[in-house]
Amino acid sequence: MKNELHEAQTTWALFDDFRLELEEFQKEEWLTFRKKDYFAFQDFFIKWQETLKQQEKNVVVRFLL
């Protein structure tokens, strides 16, 4: 049971990291974001795609992919 709890904690921590980084983009106004941060947003998703490919395919990873 201890291992299962640790696995669940690790999995949801990954989701929380993704959500926190995504919230940084949400703070930007669309008009300013569209002009300057489009490529940063694309880089964000490429980075997370690579990170998730290396993870075990559990419910959270499948949801994010």
C-alpha cells in the first residue's frame, strides 16, 4: 500500500507541475500573448510531450498526452 501511495503521489505531482506551468500562460492577456509568446507556448508543449513520453503510461500521463 505504501508503494501505491507513493506512485499516486508521484503521478499527481507530475500533473500539478504541468498545471502550474500552464497557469503562467493563463495570466497573460490574449493580445499580448498572441504577439510574443506563441513560440514559448509551443515550446512548453514540446517539453511536456518529451517528458511524458519518458513516464510510465498511467491514467494521468494518458490524459495529458
